[in-house]
Amino acid sequence: MFGMQASFFACALSMLSLGLFGCDPEPTQSNTGGSGNTGNTGNSGGSGGSGGDGTGGMGGMGGSGGGSAASPMYAISTIIFSADLKMRQEFVKFSNGLTTGSVIDDSLSIEFPAANPTLWPSTKLGEFFIADSSNGDLSKYTVDAAGKIVKGATLGMSGIGVAATYWPLMVTHSDTEAFFFDEITLQGIIINPKDMTITSNVDLSGQFNPTEGATTYTVWRERAPIKIGNKYFASFKYFERMLQETLYARSGMLVIDADAKTFKAYETTACGGLFHTVLGADGKIYAASGAAAAAGHFNKQAGSTPACLVRFDPTTMKWDDAFKVDLTTVAGSGKFVGAIFAPDQKEGTVYMRVLKDAMAPMGLTALQLTAAPLWDTYKLDKLNGPTMATKIDGLKSAGGIPYPFYIDGKSYTTGVNLSAMPNQSWIVDFTSDPPTEQLAMPGWGYFAIRIR
């Protein structure tokens, strides 16, 4: 037990120095309130592994170098760590599939100099976008007839004050219109992705309240908004990256209206740390706090509150003040719960992550604890007034925040073990019940989109 704790602690300290979380890790493949996934190119896809043809783990490691992904199918945001976790490299890699035997072609990989370059889908296959966090540039990429990745036009946004990004959001609504939220300058930017120009930008800073006492937090939005009609809904929280603390006093919902061409934030004081949403059968959006908030509560962070589930009405654009669920009572007295996710991001089978608190080492920060493979997957009985949750057997305990992605009618997230040497991650297909572990890979392949 002490050896395991030491391993977790060493890993977590390394990740702290690396500023790992903020990865979101994932496209805005938003999901529709109607049927199926909306979209831009189908929805985000999973990753293949790199580094050898190993056969261990969830269906075996995807090989790199043992074959060629001459016609890439998926782009995957990936972090590769050194053996001692003191160094990290940021890549977008390319794979020909999600299942056992899929291949990553490392010759196609794109490396970036700073943490959290973000990968975004286009409205058409064969094209995608990457926001370079080091300089705030947004670049368009295509796949040529030979299966090679070609960098095309780059849009620099320094002229409107965007000189870097860390946790932006991009929704490509049509061939000529995309919506970009910059969390550093708190701007809403409308872009023409066809000719890579800025159509308009608006200051949103007056819609957010990131300061509490002497601390100013940053806005962290969830990765995959829900699409209802021509509106996109993404929950957001306030998080201080250096202190690694969640603001529990409030969070909210960011709504992008493609028809009105507006960005609007709707805050709630009922639940802090919102980071995951599922569309309920009643047409309401259910939003839950995330794993980092749960870890902060485990650590007894000042002002922390239990994991919570709240409800937003996309018709009235109001939070339901009468609805709030303490998810710790649903999972079992005293449990620490982070995240909800569901196939197609709609109510049916709904899953959540629960901390194995009896095995959790003391003295870790919230993000260090989030990184440890100490989170099990549970199934929630319902969204509107849940009363119980059941542990899913047959899945590994995982670390990291789940970032669901959706492709061609299937739903995925990833699990990660950053205390393993080399660290490992794996695709979890949760389209059907129970979920299954699929392609395993070295490093952390945390988010992906289908590109061809």
C-alpha cells in the first residue's frame, strides 16, 4: 500500500510541475437534442496506441512502426511523458481505428511547443482545426489524396488580444461560420472557417464573475456541448490552475446561439465545479460537478461542497432553483463523485465516476488525486431524482477527468493510469451497457475526432 501511494504521489508531483490538467483534453463535437449526433464531422473519435506492437492491456497496445496508417481516420490529442514524468510532449497523432490492431502512424504526428493545443472538427471530413496554445493561432489542416496531413491557412488573433489559449471552445456551425470562446480574454469570436477570417468579436467579461475574495479564477468549459436546434450548451466552472482549487460558490452554462450570433453565460450559485452535461428525457439539461471538485472536497478545501447535480431549462434559459441532488448520497454515504456521461449525451444509461476514497493517499492536491487511477465507473438509476448508483464490474479503475467523445453513433471516453511506467491510457466504449475497454496506448490519448 505504501509503495502504491508513493508511486501515485511521485506521479502527481510530476504532473503538478507539468501543469497537466487543463488538458481537456477534447472537438466540440456537440450532441443534438434531437436524434443522433450533430454535426460537424461525425463526432470525435478515439485513438490508437503508439510504440510497439504490445499485446497487454485492454485488447492490446496499438502498434506504431509495425504498419502504416496510410489513410488516417482519426486525429488524437495525446500527451507523451518521459519515464520519470518530468518531461511532457504534446502531439496530435493519427490512427486508422479505435479497436485492437489499429495503427498510429507516427510519421504523421504534429508536435506542439506548449500544453493543451486543442483539436476541433470541421463540418466536413478531410479537414480539421488546431488551436496552438503557445500563440493563440488557429490553423486549418487537410488530408491529401496520399493520406498525408497538410497544414493550410492560419488565423492569428493577436490583433484582438488573443496571444495564447489554454482552455478555449470552438463550435464549427457551418462551412462559413464557427464560434470561438477564448477563456483568457473572455471574448466570443465568430470566425469564417472557409477563408479563415474573423467576422466579429465581443467582450464577454461582464457576463462572468471569476473573482472571489483575493482570488481570480479562470473559466473552464466542458469539452462537448449539447446542441439543441441551433444553440450549443456547455457547462463551465471557475478553477484556479496554480492553487489547483475549484470555486464552489458558483458555476454556469455558456450558450452559443448560432441564429442570434450571441454568446451568453448563465450562472448558478446552487452547484460549483460544473463540468459535465447530459440531456434528460424531459428536455432539460442536467449538469454535474466534476472529478477535480470531488477531489477538492475529499481534501477538505475551504468552502468545498459535496458533488452536485443541477438542472437547466434550454427553453426558458433558467436554472431550476428547486432541483439539486447531492450525488454523494446516491453513490453511498460519504462517497466522492465526479462527472456524469451518457451514450449520445442523452438520458438512457448514465454513468459517473466515484473515488475509491479508502485507497486514496493523503497529502495530494485535488489535481494530483484526480490523476491517480482511483476512480471507478458507476451507473446512475435516473437523472430526474436519482436514488442509487451501481458499480460497473470489469472496468479498470482510472484516473483523469472523463472527456466523452461521439463518433458515428458510438460514444467513447478514455481511462488513464499515469502512475504506470510507461503511463497508459485506453479507450472505453460506453455505447452499450456495460461499457467495454478497447484500444490501449502509451501516454494519454484523451480526445479525438474522425477526420476521414
